[in-house]
Amino acid sequence: MVNDLVNAESRTGRGGHSASVRAWKSALDSVLRRQRITYLAGGAMTVVVYYGLLGLGLLASGGRVPYLLLVVVSHFMTVVTVYPWYRLVVFRVVGQSWVRGCLRFYAIGLVFLGVSLVGLPLLVHFAEMPVMVAQAVIIPFSALASYGINRGWTFRAPADASGPGNISHPAP
């Protein structure tokens, strides 16, 4: 990518301002597309893990455990399971604490857990939807919002970072 930028500038002969700017924009667009693809893969994995855990919990409990408790447990287990993917593959974080990053990731997850804990009873009791269907209605809203929040806060560079290489390195 750096070679492309150097070559683009040297081909223009006059300092290459416009070619250089175009090369930077192209590189940035490519990076964002790759990050979104790995994020979508992570989102799919997150949904499969969460739904699997929640579904198994509902089946295993046979209605003896409140579904909202199963939602909380499934959510916690999912966050712990998928965090490494988001850290290592999606946002390519280096030089930051795993614990601090996981706590931030979980804090964002708690907001979405709260949405489920409020929305599920409304959909289950008032709209009379099954728990899994009601959760399927809620999840897309959480997924759309979480990319921007995780990218801008959970996996952002610290304020005192003095250059590239301190956080998010998009997957090649």
C-alpha cells in the first residue's frame, strides 16, 4: 500500500498532489471495506453463538429458568467468546490492555443487553412472540449501532497515542 502511494506520487511529476490524495482515499476505502467485512463475519458469528447458547438454555431449562436470566447468561458467555475476534481480526488492536478493551466491549454490550431486557418482555408478553423470534427482531438494531460505537470508542486509539500502530490495524 505504501509503495502504491509512492509510485502514484512519482508518476505525476509535479509532486503528485492529486494522485497522492486519490491513492490515500483509495487505500482508506479499501481498509474500511475490509474492516466492515470482518465485522459482518464477527456479527454473524456473534449471532450464531448467542442464539445457540440461548436456544440451548431454553431447551435445557424447559421453562424452569426465566428466559431473561438465560438472556443475561447467554449474553455474557457470547461477549467473552467473541471479544478476541473483534480485537484481533476486525479492529487489529495492539498495544492496549486486553482487560480494559474487554471491559469496554462488555460495557457496549450491556447497552444492547438492556435493549433486549426491555424489548423482549414487550414483544413476548404484549405482541405474543416466541422468545427467539422476539430476539431476532431486536438484534439487527443492536448490530447496526455497535459497529460505530465499537470502532469509535471500544477499540479507538488512546488520546495520548502519538501515531499509527497503537490500535486498529485493519486486516490485510
